[in-house]
Amino acid sequence: MADTKYHAVYMFKQHAEEMRRETDRTEPVNAKILRRGIIMLDEAQVDDNRIRNICEFAPEDEYLDTMLKEISISREELAGNTAKKSAENEIEIGIRTPMDVASDLFNTRPTADIDGEIALGYNNLWYPTVTPSLTQDPHEENEPWQSKVKVSCGSFELELSYLSVFTGKNEDVSVFENKFDEMTAEATINQLTLHLTAGGSWTIWQGSQDAAPDRIFGRMTFTACIKGFALDRNVDVIVAETDNHFALIRKYVSFDEENVYPAALIANDDPWDEELSEILKHIESS
């Protein structure tokens, strides 16, 4: 039985540069991807566990601008337009189907299943509630702690670590700064080893009303290289590179299983798009 249950809605913008390469004998595919849309979070706290479900819709710009002026938006229609928009990208990015995230109450080592066996995709660490991990003791201001998260990259599973620090409060908002450790994680399958290097930093504004953050913004970079021996030859190839700039702002918009209701955005003539653009501009210039 759930102790608590709530949901949160975020408007987001993402600027990403991606490279994918299947083998050392194929040409790399490069893409610059600009996305904006809606992220919806459902969370239930059951006993000592946090269970989250995250849905993302990044439709065509004109469609999004038009639909946000309506009283309600069909989730099915949003998903259809998002799929149409995604088909234009040479590289798939984002979560095409709802993503589950599970952890203990302190978000220690979150995974994609309650049994802790399925790793989260390395490109999905920027979504709300995936980070930070906390500790049972109250955090002292400006005293960093280390967290770990299991991630997947293709068939490989690895462990990344990052540092978090509580930098103080801004009114009712607690500010957490996070940064990947300067390290390369490794995992081996047969005679091939994947080397995954993570970089970048991100900021989380945590409100006091529930466990969902108010804002997340920052930059994450990843480089995945496979080395080893396959098909009677040595292999040494970079198979993926990511440079992801992102910004999310929580908006008090309601939704149910069938629709999203952006009445609060309409009533307040909410400047969410301008807010996110200014945050991204600051990230990209720093």
C-alpha cells in the first residue's frame, strides 16, 4: 500500500550533439538535436521504496505551441506527434516509452526496476528524481558526498560515480550541485571492453512540498569506446559521443491517464519557453 503518491509536470528544452558508430568499419552518424516538450512524473512511496514512472513528449514545435493553448491535450495525440518528430532525427534520443525508476527513500543506486537488476540508460541520468542520492544524515552546507549509479550502454552495464554538494537554501528551495567524477568506467563482455567516460555538472533545485525537484539544468557529456578482440582482429573504436545541454522547470499542470491539462500555463501566460532559453544560454556560454 502506498504511503504517499504525487505527480509533477516539467517543461523542458534540450540541445544535444550526438555521434553513433556501429563498428570500426562503418561511418559515424552525427546529429545536432534540439528538443522541447513535456515530462510527466508519477511517484509512489511504498514502504521504504520510491517507485517512479516518467513519460516524455517532445512533439513538433508548432504543434506544441498550438496544443498548449488548449484546455486539454490528448496524451495519445502527443505521443503520435512525438514519434513523428523523432523519426526526423538520425539518432534516437529521449525516452520513447515510459521509464521506470526505483530506489530506496534516499535514492541510493536507482535502477529501472524494483529488484535493482535493470540499469538505467546512461543518457537518461538528467531526468527528474534520477539524481541526487542522499544520505540519512542531514547534509552540511558545502560538504560534498559521493553517489553511484548503475547504467547501461548497449549490452554493457557499468557503474558511474558523481559528487553532490548542498550549497544552501534560496527561500524554500534547497540547491544541490552535482558533478561527475573524473574517471572512466569499464565493463567486459567476452573479449570486448567498453570504456565509458562521463563528464559535466548539473544543478537541482529541490522544493519542500515533495520529493520532485523544482528545476534541473546543466550539461552531461559521455564518450563510449570499445576495445578488445573480435572477428579475428583487434578493435579500438569510439561508438558513441554525447554532449547534452538540458533545462527543466516544474509547472503546476495536471494530467491523468488520457490527457494533460495546461490550464495553469494558459491562465498565467506562462513564459516557460523564455525561462528555459535563458538557462540554456547561460549553460552554453559558461
